[in-house]
Amino acid sequence: MKHINCKTIHIILKTVLFSSLISTSSWATGPRISESLLSPNENQMYASDFPPFATTELATGGLNSEIIDAVLKISNIAAVQTVVPLPSMVKFHLIQDKALAIYGREPNFSKAVRESLIYIPISVSTDNYIYYKPAHKTELNWEGDLKSFKGLTYGAYKGENVERLKEHGIDVKTGRVHSLLKKMVSNKVDFMKMSDLNREWMLDKYFSDNKDKFLKIKKSRIESPLFIIFNKKHSNGSLLAKKFKAGIFEIVKNGQYQNILKKYIPDNVTREQNMKKFKEYMKKHK
Amino acid sequence: MKNWAYTFILFAFLYNLPAVAASYNIVAPEDVGMSTQRLQRLDKLIESHVQEKKIAGAVVLIARKGKIAYFKETGLADINKPMKKDTIFRIVSMTKPITSTAIMLLYEEGKLLLSDPVSKYIPEFMNPKVLELNPEGSEFEYKLVPAKREITVRDLITHQSGMIYLFPANFYHERERILVAEMYKEADITDGFCRPDETIGDMVKRLARLPLYKHPGENWDYSLSIDVLGYLVEVVSGMKFDQFVQKRIFEPLKMNDSHFYIPKEKLERLAAVWKSDWKGSLNRVGSEALIDNYLSLCPSDAYALSGKYLTGGGNVLSTVYDYFRFSQMFLNNGELDGVRLLSRKTIELMTATNHIGKSDARFLHDKDWKFGLGFAIQQGRGHDVDSGDDGVFEWAGIYSTRFSIDPKEEKITIFMSQTSPFGLHFSLWDTILVLSGSAIVD
């Protein structure tokens, strides 16, 4: 009996000791230290706010984040996605921190930087020039080139290549999307380029009362690929880019990609157009 | 009509009188150990400032031992509109102690700990990064390093989060500060003195993901931390910040003229903001923004009847009398007119001087002013003050509003004008404190 008791006490003590070790953080009363601070994942991927493609406002992280998640899973790649508020922070992480990858619109990189990167298309952004109807007496029309917008003011995102606009005598004001839209309402910006999905998101969120007054400039539709851009300077960059590329083909093949796309683009015709364009980009970057 | 009916009507009439009118219980200064004659020096001081067109007008209140001993309005609230005791002011940063009080209400209910990491409630604060300069000649000017620890609630309430305000970059020019301030600008983070067309949550979630200027807990820097606290109140309480403050602070303390957005019927009572060089050039500010490099002020935003932005750092419009009631609650160790808002222990915690270690709260004051949970607290005479004592706590608003609470003398001093720029009223405020202090004769 005495022997059993000692053994039992020993087991209990071990259990108590073990449980106290694993739950230390929950007992602490001082500042908690995040686990991820102590064990950072080496494979970091960054994007800047671009709802609904990349956003902290959706639990899934947005369209691009969901696609990337699906590919990471199928390719058995461990990586962490982070959405930061500024494009300049994304550039910083890629170039200085040598992060594994960034995703979203292609930033304006120098040729030398581009050579150290691997571009893989992950989705398509359908963009249109838009304007605010009450600020203009007549409709703004796209006549095939930028000449027709001479003398107007364009709202550009920081880092957007605006050389061509300036060459055509278009004044440029830079800012975040929300502030550019506000400037359109207050007649300080005449037009800007926006992704259709992003436009819907921003107008629903911030301009629901006057959403209908933001009009697309007809025939100004431009499609452009959104990329995941791997960094060859990251120790796993080239290898994981290869695995990722195979993975994205895989999720298109098994229909996962289409299912994700359906959540963001419910309209069949638009989605099919988007998918067709995406396949073209994939072929181009094969 | 029977006697009881007359009594009932009289009672109903008295009960429904505006709270402000009924509550201006001004006593003879001598009843609370102050000198009427000495307090009259304040009349001359403010009148001379009005006559010399340094300020358009002001309201000053001195209370002692729970009673108002001096309450005087002088000059103009707006063009052709005299200043009144119930004039409504943009108290801006005097909102901060109100926000801190809201946090401490939740703290007392056990809903948060000061030691909690903010990321527990607002996940965007997880894994903060600090901007540090690279050695000169490096390819990149700065690097982002993981913060030594996460930001806690106490870091926020004591301005030790590592975040900044933009406007101090006008007079502090450290390169790291400027770089962080530029990132704030790029991310459309403002000081909130011009109310953005978004929710405070949207702003805070962006701010949380931007680099810090300093490691949390290592530096005192006046900042947007209190705006974050306002959002934290929303997250923890499940109520909109203005509704929480209305229900839990303004209503119990009968601060009937304190609002985040002004009710239409009170628009008439809102004072105008005046731009003054304190040399005789005094001009009413219209709808234009006052912009000075990193500082942006939009006084006309206060005329908005509603809006999305609810900032814990500077949203509230209030009166001198309402702020007296708020201040008296602190002097009474958390209670006013039989309503207990906070416990004595919490007031002691809020007014303790050991929250920021060896740092000084160098903003309104120089050395020897510490920071409690919501205000600066005097702890020594390193700063060139002419009055006051250890334990005096105070804060200010950017349109030249001030309050000071002296627990030892049980004295409250409140001055409100609506004058810009902020920095030029300091000597007037110091003189008000000298005069209110030297009027104590018991």
C-alpha cells in the first residue's frame, strides 16, 4: 500500500510539473510574449492591403491569400502570409529582408531587382478607369489613348508608373485608394484606375450612398495579372517557386481554384472570362 | 387646485430645469478657504488678454473642497456671440483622461488587465516591428526589427507603446521619427484632429501593422495610443465607443453637455476657434484646415452632427462645468454625488507616478513630470513651474484648453478657450495656476 502511494504521488507530481510547464503562459501576469516571436517562420510572404485580393478584413485573407493557401497545402510548403498597409513595406521585406515572396500587383522594380525574382501569375485583375459623374458635366470617354484626358488630374497609387500619363499632359495626384476616391468626390481628382473587385469593395464600404455616381469610363477595360513573386535571394526561393508553380497547375486541374474564384466572382460570364485570361497568363509564364 | 398639485407642478418644474443651470452652485470663496479679492486677479488677467486680442474669450473655473469658488466667462465665443458659462468647447486631448477612465471601468470589471498584450483583443498588433536606422552608408536607410515584446494595455494608456503622433515631428526631428511619420502619412494615418471618413477600427488596424518608433515600454512619447484604447473599449465592451462613454461616464456623472458629435440644438453654443499670434492679430477660423507641416487641424469638423470616426484621443466636445464634474470625481476618489464610477484603489493606480520608470512625460512639461493612467503628474521641481505641488495632475487640449487637479489642496482649475496655435498660451495657463494657488488662504 505504502509503495503504491509513493508511486501514485510520484505520478501526480510529474503530471503537475508537466502541466505547469505547458501552461506557464496562461499563468503569467506580465506581458505575454508571442510564440511566433520566438520561432519565426523562415518562409515569409507579404502583400499590401488590396481588398478583396489581400486583406486582414476577411478571415480567409482574400482571394489571393486563399489561392496561395490552397497551393501551399497541396505542395506541402510551410509559409506565413502577412498583409501590411503599405506597398513600400512589401518592397522592403522582399529586397532588404529577403523574404521568400510577395504577392499582388507587380511593383515598379528596377531591371536588376527583377532579375532576382520569379513571377508566377495567381489571379487576374480586371481594371477600368473610373470617374465621379457629379464632378463632370459631360461623360468622360476613352478614345483609345490618353490624349483625350489631357488637362485632367489622375489619381495614382504610390509606386504606380505614371510616366505615360504625364507625357500626355495629365496631372497626377498620389494617395491611397480611399483618399483618391474622396478626392474624386471633392473634384480634386478626375479619374483613376481601379480593379473591378477592389472598386466594388471600396465603394460598398465607404461610399454606399453615392456608389452609383462612380462610373466606369467605357472601353477602358484593362486586364493584368496579379503575381506571387518569389525571391531567388531567399535560400528556398527558387526551389519553392518551382513547387508552387506545379501546385497552382494542380489546383486549377482539380477545380479548387475555380471554387475559390466563384466566392469572389459569382457571375458566371465574368468568372469564365477571368479564368480564360488567367490560363493565358499561366501559359505565358510556364 | 389642491396644495399637493401645486407641489407636484413645482417639483416637476424644478426637476426639469436644465441640469447646468440647477447645478451652478457657486459658493463664496471664503467658504472653501479662498480669497475673493485674490481670485478677482483672474478677472483682470483674462480681461487683459481679451482686450489685447490675444484670445477672443475664455471660461475659467476654480473649485475647492468640492465647491465652485470661481466661475467666470469673458469675451467672445464667436463673432457677436458672448462667451457663456455653458459654451461648448473642442476639448480635444482632454478627451484622453475620459478614454483612460473608460478603460479602467473595464479593468475594474476584470474584462482586461493592464498587462494584457493588445494583440489579445486586436490581433493586428501581433508581432510588432520597430524601425531602426542602419549604419550610415548602408544600402538601405532603415531596418525593421522584431519588437522586444508586444505592446500592453498599460503601454497604451501611459504613451509607452512605441507609436507616435504625427504633429510632434514638427519639433522633434529624429530621423526614425520622421521615417515612421512618413509611413503614417502614406497609410493615411492622421492624428485625428481632422476627422477621417472611416471608423476608428479601420484606422487602428492599419496603424497596428506599421512599424513602431521605439520598443514598447522603453520610451514615453505622446501618441495615437489613446485612440487605440478607444477602439479597445469597443472590442472589449461590444459597444460603440461613444455609446460606452455616454452610458458609463457622461450619464452617471451628469456630464449633460459632453458629446462626440454635437446635437443640432446645441450648435449655437459651440465656440469658434481663433487663430492668434498673441500680439494682437486674432482671426476667427472658418471652414479651412489649419495645416502646419505634420500638424493638421480642422476646427470646423466639430460642427458635424454625426460621423463615423470616434477617437479616444480627441473627439469630445464639452463644457467647463462638465469637465469640473469629471475632475471632481477624481478628487473624490472615484465618486460624485453618490455615484461611484471607480474605486479609490483605481484612482490611486491612475495617479501613481511610477508607471513610466525613469522617463519623464516631456510634452506639456519638461523634467520631473511623470505620466499616470491618463494624465501628467508632477513629481518634483525640475520643470520651471511657479506653482503646484507633487501629485498635481493635468492635461490639455490643442485649442488651448487645460485642467489641473491638486489633490493636496483639493483644488481644480479649468481654463478653456479656443485658440490656435497651442503653444502660445502656456504663460497664461501658468499664471492662472499661480493665481488660483495663491488665492488659497486657509
